[in-house]
Amino acid sequence: MAKPRAWQKMLSGRRLDLLDPTPMDIEIGDIAHGLAFVARWNGQTLGDYAYSVAEHSLLVEQIFGRIAPKAPPKWRLAALLHDAPEYVIGDMISPVKDAVGPGYDELDKRLAAAIHIRFGLPAAIPETVKKQIKKADRVSAWMEATRIAGFEMGEADRFFGRPDPALMEGLPIRLRPPLEARGDYTARTAALLAQIA
């Protein structure tokens, strides 16, 4: 009996094996395109456009830069790529991830490791950097929750913690066409890779 298909064909022409991903099958164009079309909050946000994972990732990288201003470009790139596996596995809200169980987390980790290696990062990000990225992710989640996802501030505080206002000052939540988000995500990745080289 033939094994079920476990790969996805990308617009670049690559075939990415979801169960055993290799760095050579990962292209930034595929990641940027996929993330620009994946909606955060299951699409339950205000505005004329979905708030994409690409937009969220750009915001997290900016917040990370405020949390760790002396971080080298490679860790800023890690912050930008923190949700990159979602270009093929989608963005599940936390309650669904919990219900699905450890299988989702394992898939996410394998994809993240391949993505990191593809862009010159260690397969596993150091724990201190991971914690800083997670903090930036929670600040972003609080901003999104209160500005576009219908949460009251007290409710967002309970789920994400009240962020330091300085980390959010002047940072917009952008709701715009996916191709614009894709372009900015691609450009920011290229800029960070140029600084690392």
C-alpha cells in the first residue's frame, strides 16, 4: 500500500515534505507568500483585510528590536521567522493547538529547524533569545487583541500580560493587501540576510 502524500507543492516549484523537511526545499518567496495569505485570529479581526501572519511577524521583529536592541541581525531574523512554519501548516489559535496535542508542536519544530538551517541560523534558537522573541510575540498579541480582535484590555491582560507601553509606542497594526505584506516581509528578510553575510 502506498504511503499517503506528505508533501506540498510550492509556487516556487519545490516539493516540501512536511514530515521530513529539508532546508533545500525552503524558499523565502514561498514563506512570504504563504504567511501573507494566512490570517491571524482565524480571520476574526476588524478591517477590510485579514491581519496576516506576515504582518504579525514584521511587528514581532520590531518589538524584539526594542526588547533586545543590541541583538545581532541573526536573532532579529529569527524573530522575523518565528512563525515561518505557518506558511504550510497554518496559524491555529492556542486552544486548537492544545486540542490537537503534541503532533502539531513536533511538526512545527521540524519545519522551524529546517527553515533556520536554510537561512544560516542554528536549528534550535538559544533559550534566552527564544524567551525574548516569545515576549515580543505576546506584546504583539496584546496589541492585536485590543486593537483589531475585539478584546477588552482586562481580558487581553489576563491572556497575554499587560505590556510595557514603551515597547508598543508608535507601532501600527497594518491591515493591507497580502501582496504588500509579502513584499515587505521579503524585503526585510533580504535586508537582515545582507547584514548577516
